[in-house]
Amino acid sequence: MGYDEPLDSIEACQLVVDELVTSDWWVEQFAATPPITVVDGGWDDQDLGLIASYAHALGYPTPKRWEISMHPSMLRKRVLLHEVAHCAAPVFVVAGTGGSSRHRKHLAHGPHFARALAAITGYVVGVAADELAMALAHFEAPIAAPIELSNELALQPGIYAHEEKEWAETQAFFAAADADADAEAMAEGYDASSTTRVRRSPGIVPTITWGDYFEMMRRDTRKRSGGPFLSQKRLAAMISAVTPCSPHHIAELDHTKSLPTDPSQLRRAMLAMICMGVDPIWTRYNMRLTRWDCGDISLDEARVLNPGWADLVERINSQQQQRPPRWHVDGAR
């Protein structure tokens, strides 16, 4: 889909949403979706150099309404429709509860989200939803069949009722426990009304740096690969097959606040992504690392470190040549 359109204000974004959700098509396809409000905001991390818009559900344990927070520099219709798809896609997995009385949630960008995005984009743009669905399939992105999306959506209201009931019972259980504790305290001569309950600290959300993400991926590699822990020493030894690297260099990457500016460290950072098998697209757009900006790392060098990663890049580039993207971004992967 090559269609896009700039939107000049949050009000213009809200108008697009309002026209969509009041259409007969939307009522037929996504009638159970809670109200959607668009607000100015988004997310901006100066250290990581990342910006984002996002949709988040308000209400627990089920969405009572949705709020789409749009970053001021991302007021475009294709971004907005992506966030609307988050609001419309089914929240809970119908089949199985994983041994719990509560339902699991769908992946945020899973097959059912992809089908919802294809349907919504197709309707708004005015072309067959199959065009985006075919593009997703071409690039091997999982996408649910239309009937699978419909079936999941049809059963969401029943799941919502179940989740609300479970949550109400949980709250009632803890309220009864508190009442029992108060009664016991009074029986022992304490005034429960004047007894100060232990309150949990609201806590803080720590700032996450570029190095934090790098270190988390390094430490998580064992879980993803099923292999041994990827220590600074082991990773440095792997990278040394292509360029000199020591555990000290990896420690610096673990603790850097933002994207390294030293060319040698940039090269080591990209080589580390290759060693760990990190998705090349995620590496580019989240870690802001590319082979051509990090010392022109060749696919031959990449293949020395991780043949599977090099093969994946070649396959992605081949797919891109077969079906060029409508939104052009300079450079290969």
C-alpha cells in the first residue's frame, strides 16, 4: 500500500477515527470496539533517539475505552490507522487459558492485528484489503485469515464478561481478607480504623539507556538460543573473528547512555547484533545500527559470525527486490 496522507492536527486525526467508527462497515466488522480518543503525546526518548505513537487501553481487566497518543511529528494517516488496528484487534485469545482461569492476550503485532490492519487500511484507502495482506504474506509476516479474525472478535464480549467476573471475585476475596484482618485486630483490642495499613511504594520507572537494551539482549541470547550465557568475554571472542574486540569494549557498550559515536565501537555494536542473531529490521529501527553506518560491514563478514543472519538478510533483500516497498528508505539492510 503506497497510500499515505499527512494530518495537520489532533482534531483531524480524531475526525478520521470518528468517520471510520460511525461507518456501516465498522459497525459490521468491529462493533464491540470501545470508544477511541486521539490525544497529543506519543513517546520521545532523546538518549535512544526514538519516537513513537501508541494506543493503550483504559480500564482493567478489559478495555473500557482506547486512547491513541500521537507524536506531533507522526501525524500521518498510515500511523493513525496502525494505532486504530490495535484498538480493533481482539484482545484475548479464545482458545485455552494456559492452565489459568484468566485468558491469555494476543500478541500486540500478531496475526490477528495484521488482519485487522489489512482490513481497516483497505477500507479507508478504498482498495482491496488483500493488497496489504498479500504484501504481508510476501514478507513472511504472519496474518490470520478473515474468518479467524471474525471468530475471535465474535467471542470477545463473552471473554470480557468472564474476565470482569474473575476480577470482581478477586477484589471481593481481598476485601474480605482485609475485613477479617480488621475484625481480628479489633478482637485483640486494636482500633482497626486508626491502624495504619502497610502501603506499597508507588515506585519509579527507571530510565532505560541504549546500553541497557544492548545488555538485555546479550543476556537474553541464552534464552532465545538455548545455549550458554553470552558473557562479555564470549561475545568479544566471537567479534574478534572479524575485528579486534575485548571484554572491556563490550562492557563499554553495556554501559553507554546513547548510541556510540566512536566508529570502532559502532562497528563492534553492529557485529554484536549479528553474533546474537538480532532481527536486522529491529536492529535498524530500534538500536539504530546498520551495516553501512557501522564501518561498511560486508555480508561475507556477517556470514563468518552468523551464517543464518546473513542468509536472512539476503532473503529479505531478495523479497524487497521482488516487491519494492511503496515507502522508500535509502540503503540496503
